[in-house]
Amino acid sequence: MTSKGRGRIRIDAERCKGCGLCVAACPKGQVRLARGVDGRGIRVAEVGEGERCSACGSCFAVCPDVAITVYRNVGTPPVDGSPGRRQSPKRGPRHRKQAA
Amino acid sequence: MPMQDVEVVYQKPDAMTDVPFPYCPGCSHGTVHRLVAEVMDELDITERAIGVTSAGCSVRSWRQFDCDMVMALHGRGPAVATGIKRARPASVVFTYQGDGDMAAIGTGEIVHAASRCERITVIYVNNGVFGATGGQQAPTTLIGQSTTSYPAGRDPKESGYPLRMAEMLSVISAESYIARASVHDVAHILKTKKAIRKAFEIQIEGRGFGMVEILAACPTNWRLSPVRCMERIQSEMIPYYPLGEFSSRGKGGPVMIDEVLIAGFGGQGIMLMGKLLAYGAIYEGLEVTFYPSYGPEMRGGTANCTVVVSDQRIGSPVRNHFSHLMAMNQASVDKFSERVKPGGVIAYNQSLVASPPARTDVMRVAIPANRIALELNAPQSANMVAMGGLAHVLKRVSVPALVKGLMRVLPQYRHDAIALNQTAIQRGIEAVKQVLAAEEGA
């Protein structure tokens, strides 16, 4: 999955309970709930059609089930002033690792 | 089309296990768990953190944190955490409690943990209902709020008023960090994390008790969608439970606090030294506590007293570990040397101590108190010689303040001895100066 924006997100469909907080939090309207239900009867969150994710981390911040991972495309500038950007100084090798 | 290189910017913190949360959709517990785990990652304390879980929805939060966890009896989290922290002072101890646990059955424990200024961190999640048992009214339920036990809403005539725990605890001690935060939107979630981090830092630095109250949503028992719940926190809860820091040790610079243990046997004038140090510090404008401990005998038994000197209000006169030890005899060196904090000072009466303290991570100061007192032809003034030496390494109390203190602690008919005592104090200071100069030269 590529993105024309600065980043993208991955939603762990097994952790997601479909509360919809990420849908409300995304400033670009990039997240939505699935039309159909999964095996548990839950309409899980999914990434919409758009490719305008700025990797701001709002969906990650509000997700009560920590089901979202946020990636930023290497080489794109960070989003200045976006919520969470400066507040999450994740250090250590794990946070630096390159995703496949 | 080739894959773009991407890096992870936000992901599940390491201090969290992979076990999915057992909570209802939209429940704020998960968000607070993540914030605590992120703070543990950032401060790198997961290895030495010990969490205490409470009864309620978060009862099994020991499955979520990748650190050691203990499950306490309902409401007793702060008491259990007290025991853990006192037994293992190097660990970082936190409790994770809901309002049904902390503000209802556990109100006593939290108040006394705060009053003792235990070096623990309390994460208090307030959603205003008893969630796990089916949404009954809690002490924190808002006026008029409908619950399963009071469908017509909380009536203060019958059920009283919602407990504001943060405000209550904030008036107990200045050595605390008490804050209230909320997780209803991104900006407040980030502020909540800052508060949690501060509460942990204050514990790690040994500065005081930390409690963060977090306003949280319970979509199931509020009978609202998760998004509407967040709006309700903003519109209904925050007006009653204002956010902010209520008692903050985080403001200003570090706190000056010296914990002095003076120990010896009865008849050496141990209590007089303690009282004199305490009065001297009072005359220096400092906060002081004096805590004596001795047997029924005036002479011969063991005696010690703890004097805490600080530039801020003091949480407790009782200390388990000390920054300064003044040991007047061998038994006190043997008994209390291990209780001195690394980097602290052990001053000992060289005349009566044959085997000096073995520790190398503290400053050791030998004061030949009895020998100097004999030189002054006043063997009973050995304690004042030691007092002078202690005051010199303590650097908080000047000679004039001690002399003023002497007038206070000596009875009127002994005031003729003040000049002699002042000389003894002066000799003690000179003796310590010589010792320190010799060490520097060496």
C-alpha cells in the first residue's frame, strides 16, 4: 500500500472494537468504519479511499485499544504543529526500525 | 510500483503486552494503560516497576503491563504499594485504580498514603460509575446523573455530593504532585501523559507522592456512544471536575531536604543535640521536624533522634534512610551505617569508635569528640563538639543560630554554660575543617 501523503496507518482488525473514536479524530477524514461486520459482529475501522494521511497520530492517540500503528514515509517532512508529533519521542531501536 | 520506505512513528509501547484489552469499545481504560506504558518506556523503568491493580474493570490490568504486578484487595492498592515501596525502595511502584476502588471502598487508604507522602504513583481513573458491577452510582457520580441504582439521577439530599479526590488530596501535603487530566480529545490525552510522567518522575526523584486523576468515559454504563461520551466529559464532567495541577512539587527547583539521624547511648546528650539542631534550623528560617526515640532509662540505653530540615513543609518526621548520620558510639555506627543514602555523610565520634564505617559510597567524617572535650576540661561537652562538626558538614545552621538555640534548650540555671558550649562547638567545626583539609590534600 503506497500513499501520496506523508504517511499511512495500519489498523489491527483483531484489536479494533469499532468504537469509532479514530473516525471522529482524523482531521483529514481518512478513517471510516467498515460497511459489514466481522466474525465478532463488529464494524472495525478501516482506512478510507483517500491517500491524504499526514501521519499526525491523532487516530493513534485516541484509540483505546492501541490497534493503530502510524507510519511516515521516509524523506517527507514531519507535520509541524500537528497533535502528538512532538509529544511522542519514541526512542530506541524498535521505534527506528524500518517497516517492510 | 516499488514500495515506499516508511518508518514507524506511533505504535504500541514496549511496556504493554500483546494481550488485547478486555474493556468495552470506547472505554478510556485502554488509553490510560497506553499512556502509563509509554511513560514507562520513556523513563526506562519497566524493569523495576511494580504495579498494583485494583478491583473493578481494571482488575486484570496485570495482564496488560509488561512489568511486575500485584493484585490488591479492593481499595487497598495504596497500602499494598506502601509496603512494596518500603521493602524495595529502588523500585518504581504505582497503583492503577478506578473511582469505585479509590474513591469509594479505598478512600481511607489513599488519604493516609497521601498524608504519609509515600513515594508511590497513583493512577486514578474516574468515570463516575461502578462500571464492572453494572453501572451503579459511585461517590463520584455527578448530581442528576442517572445510574442503574438511581435511575432518577443522583440526589444530593440522599447521596451527598460527588467526591473531588484531587482537591481533597492536594491540601494534605506540599510534598505531593496532584493533578487532574482528561482523555476526551487528542490535546488532553497528551496533557494527561505529561501529568503521568511528572507523577512518576516525582517518585523516582524521591520527592513525594504523586496522584493523577483522569476523567474517563464509560460508554456502556453512560448509555452513550464513545464519541458522545467524549463530548459529555467536556460539557458535564470538566465543569464539576476542573483540570489542572492542584499541588505541584514539579514547580520550582529541587527541594532541599536533609534527613539527619543522631545516635548514641543515653547520657551522651543525643536528644539535646537533636533539639539544638532543630532550634538552630528554626532560627535559620527552615522547616524542621524532631523525632526522638529512646528507652525509659536516662543513661546507658540506646538513644537516637531524627531531625529533618527542609526549605519546604515536611511530609513526615519518620525516615527509614538518612542523608546524614551522626554516630556517637560504635553501636550506632554498626546499626545505622547501612541506612545512610549513597552520597550521604557518616560523621562518627572517633574517640569511641574503634572500627569506622566500612562504606565507601558516603563521605566519612571522623570527629574526636571526647578527646577534644577532655582538652577543654569539660568531658560532658563531647556532644557539643560533635554538634559543631555535624553543623559544619550540614551547612544549614550557623554558629549564632546554634547559640540562640542553646538559650532555648538549656534550662535557665545552665545558661552559664553557654560560653563553654559555644567553645566546644567551635572546636568541633575546626576539627572537621582540619579533617576535610587533610583529605583534600591527600
